[in-house]
Amino acid sequence: MFKLNTIKSISKYKLLTVFLVISILILGIILINIEEPSSMIVIDNSPYPEFIYVGNDILPEVFKIYINEDIPSFLFYPIRGIYLDGGDTGGIAIKTPLWPIVKLVKILSLFPEELENIHPEKGFLFINSKYRGPPEKDYRRKYLIQDYDDLIVYLNDTILCAKFGSNNIAYFNMAISKDKISYEENEDEKTIVELINGLKSINGIKVKKSNAKIEEDMIVINIVLEASASDIEKLTNLNLSYVPITVKVKGDWIRENDEEDKYIRNLDYMIIYTPPLDRDATLTMINNRENISINLKKVKEYNHQGWYVEEYHHTYKGHITKEYICTKELKYGTVCIITNKLENLKDIEIYEEKP
């Protein structure tokens, strides 16, 4: 019985070896004539109506980040790209010219346990899913740039395509439904566009250029960053709360609460902001959120010991109350201090970290 099982096992591996040799020959022929990827081809080839696509060029980095395995790049050579089912089913589709070989292996019942959840069809190896059909053709496709095909997100309310250059430069183009943008109080679509145009960093990654505009029911954003595929985890998380800037307050100031960087000392106060924005966008944000223009009148602008200062006055019964908005623009964002006395700035120390 042991010999029979051993012979069957050996025969199985010999047969698999033959299939692998044939597959390499087939792969060589297919790769000679394979169609160059582009964002439109990625969509037309999608097996899911909504999807996230990771292209072959950045797969090694993605696997290193999310699976914590450093897999040699040549092992990804037969993979043209990977689709994740955007329907939140957990399905994965690997596009590869080797799918007929795997299908034949399954027909012959080789490695049934290992291939139980893999379904080869229509040019893909499906894991925990099957072919569902490509996205419908609609106007949103115009927001995709042809050669931005390293990373593509095609969901109901978000379109994104990205290209990672060899010189540590990444290009992102995205269109997001206006309904999905979260607004702070007193902010509208126009303000959101101004803030995006003033971005200096995203999660500590330097923004070289940022441009946003409103088209129909979408906000369209084009961004160029100092980034590589190894930064993809940060870039797919558009939380802008992290800015590599630390502001320390010296002296006997008391922080008023944990939710806001507001410090008080007797009758003096300082409110501190460190947004990932340039100076103009920071002032737009502050004026909207603090209602500065409503409560106070701007009287002058000037430079003071490295700070750009906007001075505001409020007159009540002949008494003038002064407030100062002081900004200092750095590489990854801007420090903004709202205070009632300029001399309070001497208690501020600023550190910009290297992410």
C-alpha cells in the first residue's frame, strides 16, 4: 500500500512538472503578444463591477507591506495584476496567462485540497469568488489617465488611478463624489477645493503639486508626491491628521483641554494649529472655522520675527480688543497661532521631523 501511494505521489509530481514546462512555453508565447496595460484596459478586463487593482510593477512592494513577506520580483512575472472585489466580499482575482494550466490541474484532481478555493476561468485565478462581470461604461471613465495603471480604485463613489515613477515621484488622479466629502462647520465645496490646492503633505509624504476642481457631482483631484510604491499604505489612507510638526509651549501655560491645542495663562491665550497646508490655505481654514471675519475686523498684515501676522481688532464701547493670527510655513505644513499678544510667541518652539 505504501509503495502504491508513493508511486501515485511520484506520478502526480511528474505530471505537474510536465504541465509546468508546457505552461512556461505557453507563457513565453503569450507574453510576446500580450497587450500593454492601461487604465482603460484594466477596467475592461475587470472581473468585478467594482474593484481595487494592483499592477504587476508594484506587487512586490504591496506584498511586502501587507503580507510582511519579501518575495523575489521574478515570481510575480506571470502575474499581470490582482483585482480585489470592491463589493466587499473578500474575493480576489489574479490575472495570469497560466490560468488554463491550473484549470487542467484541477480537472485531473491534482492537489485538490490546495486548489479547493481557487477557480480558474476567463483569464483569472479566482480566490473565494467567481467572475461577476466588468463595470458599466459611464462618464466616470474620463477621470482615468491612460498610463496611470499601477493602482486603480473603481468604486461607486470613488475613482482613483496612480503611477509610481522610478525617481521617487508618484502621480495620483482621483474623482470623489461630493456627497462623500466630510465638511467641517462653515466649509463648503469651494473651501474644500482651496484646502486641497494648498496641500503640502499627506500622512507625512511631501506633496509637490496639488490641484482640485469641481466637475458635475464630483471633486476631481490631481496630486504629485515625493513617494514610491512602499508608501502605498499611507497614500491609500487619506487621513490628514498626521503632520510631522511638533509645537512645544514653554513656561507656565496651562492646556485648557485635550481636544484642542488651546493654552491659557492668566488673561492670555494661544490656540495652535498645524495643518498639512500652505499659508494661504491655512488662513482660509482658520477664517472659516473661527469666524474671524465675522467677529473681528482685519486692520493690517506684517512680518514679525519670522511670523506672518494678520492683526484683527474688535471695538466695544470704545475699548479695542486685539487678536493676532500668526503663521509660519514649513516644508510639510504650516504652524498657526491665534493669540491676544504677540509677545506670547516667544514661548513657542517648533520642530519639523523627518518622516
